[in-house]
Amino acid sequence: MSLNVHSIETFGTHEGPGIRLVVFLQGCYFRCLYCHNPDTWAVDIGKRIAVSEIMALLEKQKPYLKHGGLTVSGGEPLIQRVELLPLFQAAQRQNIHTTLDTNGSILDDAAKELLKFTNLVLLDVKHINDDQHQKLTGQSNQTVLNFAEHLASTQKPFWLRYVLVPGITDQEESLHQWGQHFRGSPGLQRVEILPFHTLGAYKYDALGVPNPLAGVQPPKPEEIQTAKEIFSQYFDRVYIR
């Protein structure tokens, strides 16, 4: 069994607790306006890497992963949910903490089976309003919200993430609605605000793809603080990443 991999980060510190091996898989069906990795969209490129190779890398790094583990991100890793299952099963047999970083756009029996071998989910809910979500990603948020409900119903530990983009995802009314929707969700451990940045802008030029947010600047400190204050009305643990 192998996975279609975009890249691997050996000492990641932002994709879950502790130091982690982060495997970024190729392929995503969302077309987020603020995406900083458009090079992960295509499903027919990437490098095939065997699960056994990834496990060997994990074993090599295991002494450094005491408070961390394995995170699989993307792209959207659930596109490869069937192939990903043996990796998570093997990692858990070795007592390695598994984290799935996902947009929650796929929820079927195979995804639910993978979640059984997932210790933590990082769920990026782009927008609470479905019309705005479709404008932002090209897809409805209904499956995303169903995915969050499934996590809550199974009390799966998860973190919620929200990318803050000036003029697009920073409407105070929507931030309140987002907070109201997820307040009290069983299993929810923390909320992370990810301020929009322009570090991936060069990739659009390299790919010859128009950058839909060209010229949009990162949010100002006071705008980030406003979002944190709103979310803090609904959640005990809100962090700016």
C-alpha cells in the first residue's frame, strides 16, 4: 500500500501537539480563495511512497516524538482515506499518536473507519454560512458540518481551525454564528485562529494560475484580536497560530 505524497516535514510543530512527522498528501477538491498551497490541488501528480517507508521514517524519529507523533495533512488527506488506514493502524500499533488535518469534506464508511484509528482531528471549518462557504471554496459546507457532528457524537478529540481573511471571513456576525454553532461540542479541545498570510503567493505565479486574493493583505493585529475576543465568548481555549 502506498500514498500519493506532496511533501514530508520531519520536525513539524504546528500540525498538532508536540514535534511531529507531517505527511502532506496530494489532491484537494476545495479551491479556497486563500489557499497557500495550490500545488497540492491536482490528484494526478505527486510521489508514491509506501506505507512501510513512512513507518520506517517514523521509527527513526520516534525518540524525538515523545509528546508528538504523526500528522497527515494535504491537500485533503481524506481523498486517500482507504490507503491511509493501514498507516494509521501501523502507527497506533507502535503507540504513535495520529492526527488527521482535514477540511471535513468527505464523510463515508471509509472515512469513519479511519477516524477510529485517529487520536486527534484538526478540522478547518472555512465559513459557517453555506453561501459564503461556496464562494470561498467552491463547495457546500454541509458535509463539513456533518463531519463535525460525527466527531462530537463519537467524542473524538478535535481542534477547530479558522482562517481569518480581511473582507472575506472576518464578518463579526459570522464569527458569532460560528462560535454559537460549535459551542459545547463534545471532544472539542481548542480553537485556533490562523491569520491569512501571503507566503504562498509565489506558487500561483509558478503554476500560471491567477491568484484570486492578489493584493489582499494579512489582517491587522486589532482585527485578529477582535476575532479572538468573539470566539472567546464561546470557547475556553482560543489561540492565535
